[in-house]
Amino acid sequence: MSMRDDYQNLSDLLQDVVSATEAFHGALPERPVAARKRTGGPSTDLPGHGIGGKAALREFLDQFGGDLSGSVGSRYFGFVTGGATPASIAGDWLAGAVDQNVASPGDSVAVAITVQALNWLKQLFNLPEASYDGAFTTGATGANFACLLAAREWAGEKAGYDIARKGLAGGPPIAIYSACPHASFVKVARFSGLGEDSIHAIARIGNTEEMDPNALEAALASAPADQQKIVCASAGTVTTTAFDDLVSIGSICRRYGAWLHVDGAFGLFARTVPELAGRTSGIEMADSITVDGHKWLNVPYDSGFYFTRRVDLIERAAGGLPAYLDVESDGLPHYINRVLEGSQRFRALPVWMTLCAYGADGVRETVRANVDQAAKLAAFLRDSPQFELLSPTTLNVVCFRGLPPDGVENADAWNKLLLAELNAGGTAFMTPGAYGGKGGIRAAFSNWQTRDEDLDQTIVALQTAHEAATRKGSLAA
Ligand SMILES: *Cc1c(COP(=O)(O)O)cnc(C)c1O
């Protein structure tokens, strides 16, 4: 079958995709939330001769359709996964189908739509529109990377040294200060050449994950005078959704001439609802901000974005444009100079579509519902004799563990068993969590589809898993 033949019947092929998508989404309420474990991938030879799009689709669905994760559904509480709104799915399909490259302006409206989508996001998060600029990335890791690159260039600029050109070796000493950096930030510290050891741990307040501003101030005050300082603050940590006090931290950063980066991958969404917005007060002082689209915004993977007051630093670090890319821009950005990637998918379209379709109200409704659901699950766990909360639930994440039966000594190991039982049951999916030296389970709410009925089903599944793990744990003890 030739591509040309397939293209002539494109609509027929796409109809099959529509049917498959309907079947997949229609089955989400019943199918196991996590896929069965497959050991080893299928091994087949590369086809020399193709079978055409329709047959290839059938082949994929027959062989693998049953083993997809139900992560887009309403009872998947792993990581911070987020779902996909109908309009964002449509936008994502269209982005693939029209296959625009937003690396450079000049031949498509896609770059202008990207600018608009980023402006809408600044409005959604109530950020001063004129002060921040940015770009879409593959996710919060990509956003953290771009932001750290900007901070690194800024550090060089302050010392009169061009790091992007000359490398770090002859540059100023650079230190990063953080209380609870996300694993991805540690990763980008490694990638950026600053190194993991450049991150100086700042004490937290009590037994929380929140940075102690006094400890930060003391660390900055005693740092060497020639050291350039980058502070990485959290707006929503992954285990306890802790928010650093950005009002205090922002003013300390100003006083000591430090760059303030805020990782708000999902926590920045607290800013979209008035009753939670106070937790991010002071964010206007941030020099750079990381946010995810594929989590609480509920657009498909992959989607993240960043904002910075100094996008010029990233553009400078990226270097000049080679002649073949130096197209007429009409004042629009060359996004190729704002992220690692050269060619870039039209990531703004699913975001634009979902914001156009449901507005800021749609985002607020999802955030409020998820926060409420997390509180309800936490209330059940707190009052249940079978479970205990490991940390207070203050946003959309519940960190807890099951109380093992008498005779079980290793509660952490028993909770792994409990989690395995829960996930094998197929009603709900959660991931491991640990807090205060205790291992347990973490449930994150970030899907527009989750309803209170899902919560009821999840509670029954937790009780069933607890019974099963109690039987197995007692046998082993
Ligand atoms: C998820 C997350 C990240 C990493 O995001 P990806 O989109 O997976 O790259 C970074 N920081 C925080 C706080 C997160 O929750």
C-alpha cells in the first residue's frame, strides 16, 4: 500500500482513529487503570513492505490496545498526571495533522498563536504580562532547564563573563540555594554544567518541606562576595504540596542580589482560584517560573512552559541565527532561541484550544474539584483505623500509608505490598510516597474527569487492598 493511496483515503483512516479513540475513552470507566505488566517487548522484523495505515492501526490496536494505561481516566492518581480535555485532544490532533514548526516565524500563524497562548497563560496565572516572556517546552524539566540556563547566563553577566561562549571553567563561582528542589531541577543542575553539588540545601521550617527564609538569609549573608547566587523556590512540592514563602524569599533575593527561580509545575494552578492564590503571593518577584501544561492544565503530553523577566539571556546563550534561519520575523520571537529544541511542535494549539473552549473558569473548576476530592480522601484516611496520613493534605496530593496487621515489623515493605495490591486491582492507580521517614502511598488529583463517585470506588478499592495485604502480610510474618 502506498502513501499516496493512503492519503487519498485519509478521511477513512482518520475515521478509524476516531472510532478507536471513542472506544478507548468509552472503556475507561471499566478498564483496569494500569496496564497488565508485559515482560519483554514484541520482537518482529521491520516490515520491508507496508500494509497501509488502516491495517497498521488495526495491528497496533489488536496487539497492544489492551495494554495501554488508563492514565487519562478519572481514577489514575499516580505522579501528577493530569487528563486531557476534549478541546485539547482536538488541538493536539490538529497540531500533528497540520505539522507546523514554530521554531521560526515568517511562514505560519502558528508563532503568533504561540505568543497569544503564552499571554493567555500569564493572564490565567495573574502574572504581569509585559514583564514576563517565555516559551513552550516539553514539560517542567525542559522549563527548569531553560530557566537555569537564563540564571547561569545572568550569573556570568554580573561577573562580566560570557559563560555560553567561554564555558564555566573560567567563570564566577555559582551556587544554587534550595530547600526541596524537584528531582528534575537536580537533573538540570547536572545537565547545565553547574553540577548537583552546586545546590546548597537550605533548612526547612519544622518538619515541613517549606524553605526557612531565615536560613536562606543566613546562607546568602555568609556566602563569598564573588559568588553568584541562584535561589530555587517551590510553589507546590510533589509530596506535601508545600509552598515556599515567596514574599520573604523574594525580598531576601533582592537584598542579596540573587536570581529567584520558582518551580510551580502544578502548584502555580493554586493561583487560578482566589481562595488559594495567596500561597503564591510574591511570585511577581521571580526572575523565572516553571509551569507544566500536561499536568493540571489537562492538555496531552508533552506540554510545559516557562516565563522569565530576562528572556534575552536565553536568546543570547542560544547564540545568533545561522543565515538559513534568519527569516523575516515581524517582531515575533524565534522560539528556536528560547529552548533546547530547534524544530518545535505546535504545542501552543492544544493549550489555545482548551483555554478558548473552557476559559479560565474551566481551569478553576477542575482545580477546585480536585482540591476538594483530595480533602475528602484525606478525611476518610484520617478517620479510618486502617490508614494514617503521613502529612496534612493542603492541595491536591494525599500522602498516607496503611497500618499493617500485628506482627508485621516492616511497615514500609508492607505498604509496598498494599500499593501493589491496590494497583493490581485495577480500580485505582497510585504511586509510592514517603514522608517523615515513613514509606507509604501518594495519590495526586489532577484530572478534570474525576468525580466524587470515583472517590467512593477508590475508597472501597483501598479497603479491599488493605484486607488482601493484611492476609498476605500475616502469612509472611
Ligand atoms: C512534574 C514536576 C516537574 C517535572 O515535570 P515534567 O513535566 O515531568 O518534566 C518539575 N517540578 C515539579 C514541581 C513537578 O511537579
